[in-house]
Amino acid sequence: MTSSRLAPIFFGLFSSAVLTAVRPNVLLILVDDLKPALGCYGDPLAKTPQIDALASRGMRFDLAYCNQAVCAPSRFTLMLGSHSTSTGLYGLGSNLRARIPDAVTMPQYFAKHGYRTESLGKVFHIGHGNEGDPKSFSVPHFKEKVIEYLDPASKPEGKLTREEAMFTNTPAPKGGMNSLPRGAAFESPDVGDDAYADGRVAVETIKRLQAAKKRRGDDGTPFFITAGFARPHLPFSAPKKYWDLYQPDQFTLAGNKDHPKDSPAVAHKRGGEIRNYFPVPDKSDKRQIDDALARQLIHGYYASTSYVDAQIGRVIAELDRLKLSENTIVVLWGDHGFHLGDLGIWTKHTNYEQANRIPILIHAPGVTKPQSATKQLAESVDIYPTLAELAGLPAPAGPQPMDGLSLVPVLKDPRARVRDHAFHAYPKRKLGRAIRTKRYRLMEWRGKGSTEYELYDYQKDVSEKVNLANQKPAVMDRLKAILAKYPEPWKKAKK
């Protein structure tokens, strides 16, 4: 029997020192902007052998969703086990400790139970006025770049770009962030993997694993290491060899570039963060991305995904070499999805499927079966209680609202069900809350004086071409009743 089974079974029978010695380690891998464009999720173009291999070790969640499709709030939901509607942490600049001073994050909870907790790369969002959460970890955070260029042509003016300024918390100049130059949307220099941040995060994570192995042998301390990788977040900066894995004419452009028929204007998006990169038309230019540029951007997304796949592979290979795999729970999580021109939308910041569906892979030795998959609807908030139960810890109880459910019954049996829908939200002029069942998504856009709805049937309309809110009253009534059971949301953040 593996030690990962010992902890839950014998919890309460040993001293705390012995319990710590038998508890499993945790390696939490976070990937920025990663949608399920992966071989293990059936994408025929994606070249992601390392993530695919990780998926084959345990369970793949085919219907997993983030709780808000933007970096900082999504990471708060993961680390708190709380929906953004429960905490009011809706924005990129939201301050966790100002909002919930006594919150106990997932790594803090593990630290209270004897774990050494460490973080590397992009874990909490740092930038846009946000400094992350140093209280969450036992040792200082290993920070790396999100916006990074090696080719001088990517910064033609040689100055700090808009996105670099925002991600480094540089104060806006007198003319505002839009007065700063734009950086390139993609580059592909012929360099080694460690020339970019994700390669350096992999190297440092390997060092931390080596130190953790020795520490566990010396005093039995289990580790909780969170490694955050930046790509495929824009810019699509990746070594040339990963671009060379693909041919531009392989990629199929989005067939539907219109917003859904009969959808409310509040749900729509054009432009956004992608306009901070050239050669995308700037914010003052109303032109849309043409097909040639769209193909380059899609190419860049896939190349960046293959690059981060290789870095994750390096980390897992070292976990194996150190013989830590049989007593380490490994979770891979994408913070939200990514539009690649579908509905005419790029990046995230919507309540639609492509922005909210994410990969979740869990390998729990002695619990998950190899090459297993489930249609259980899962949310980011579920990971906190799931890992706590797998480690034999008491169920976390806040003080922040705990909205997640443990997925351990599903990890043991892919047919088990702990919920029949997933919840997510996005604040715009109105607060948009959404319920995603196996077949449908209901969106409610609630504002002063009016509420608007969207309904999509993914059995018949996977591309979200038509809003059916006025055509399926029985379905609407059923899903509205589910949504009505959720607590009153915190007032949306002001834009």
C-alpha cells in the first residue's frame, strides 16, 4: 500500500510527527491561459507529449471549468476554494488581504499541517497593482517574467512596453498606459529553453525538488510546491524549435466570427488585451484581425503550448528520477481558457465556453487509476478540498466561504458524481453569472433595472451560434432555479 493511502486511512492514530512523515507530497502545476488544446484532450494538432504522458498516469477531467476567466481572480478561486462572487475578488488588481485579511489559502492550510510550501513562477497574479500573497508560502516566492522578449525587433523603440509596465507594477506615465509602445505579439528566436522564464522556472523547480527530497529524508517534512508557467500567455515568445513543430497551413481558422445571434451586447467582446501587441490593430484602430495574422497568432499559441509542455516534462522527469512520484500528488491546472478567433473574440474575459473550459489532470498515487477520464463537471474551487482530503487533512473551513467540493469520490470512480453543474462568473457593465451543465449553459447578466439571459445547447450548437433563452422556457426555468440557490453575489468590481 502506498503512503498516499496511509494518511487518510490512519489519520488520528499517529502522533503529528508520524502523520507528517506518511503524508503525500503535492506538486501543483499552474499554466497560464492554457485551454484543453492538448493531445490528451483529443486536439489532433497539439504536440504535447509530456502533458499527455502525465494525463496517462491518472485522471483527466473532460468538463472542468474555471470560476472566472481572468488571471488574478481565477488564481484566487483556486487558492481560496471560493468563488469570486463569494469574495468580491473580481479584478486584476484585487488585494486578497485587504478584502479577507484572515483568509487561509490552500498552501497556508497545508503549512499549518506540517508541509513546507514553496512557489515559483506565476502562481498568484503579480502585476496590475497586485503583489500576490507572500503570506501563503513558507519561503519567499521565486518570481519570473510573464512578458519577455529576446528579439530586439519585438521592442522596436527599446522602451518598456504597455504589458511589461502593467506586469511589473510600473506607474502609468502622464499619458496613461496607452501612451507606451506596444511589444510584439509573438517571436521565435533560435535559443535554448532556459532563455525564457518558463525554462528557468523548470530549472529552479528541479532544484527545489532535490532539496525537498533531502529534507524529507532528514526530517520527514512533506512538500507542497506550486510551479507556475507563463506560456501560452501572450506574447507568444517561444524558441524556434517549437514553432517548427507546426506548419501555419495546418490551422483551421474559426468558422464563426460573429457574436451569438440574439445575444445581449453586454456579453460581447472585441479587442481587449491583444490590442496591446503589434501587428494587431491598436485600440484606436477599429479593424479586426485578418486571416493571415489570425493564423500566425494560432501558430504562436500552439508553439507556446509545446514549449511549456517540454518544461513540465523536465520537472516530471526529475520527480521520477528522485523516486518521489509514488508519494507525490501531481495536479496540472490551466487558470482559464482562451479564444482563438471564435465568435470574433481573442484571449479571455468572457463567459463563453472557450474562455472558461480548462484542463485539470490529477495523479494521486494509490487513488487514481492510469489513463482514466471523467465527465464529472469540475471547478477550480474543487482542487483545495480535494487535495486536503487526499493528504488526510481535515476538510478546510475558511474563514473565507468554501465553495469547492472534494473530487476524491470521482478520483476513485470516474462514474461517481458530486455535482451536476459548474458555476462561473464575469463582471462587465453587469455581473454575469453562469451555470454549465453537461448539455447547457445559462448566463444571467444582472444590472440595475434589467436582467438579460443567454442559453446555449452544446449538444446541438457547440459553437454557440444562437442564444436560445427565448426558445426553451422549461430549460430556462430549471437552470434559473439552480442559480437562485447561490448566495447573493458581492457587488461587481468597478471597471
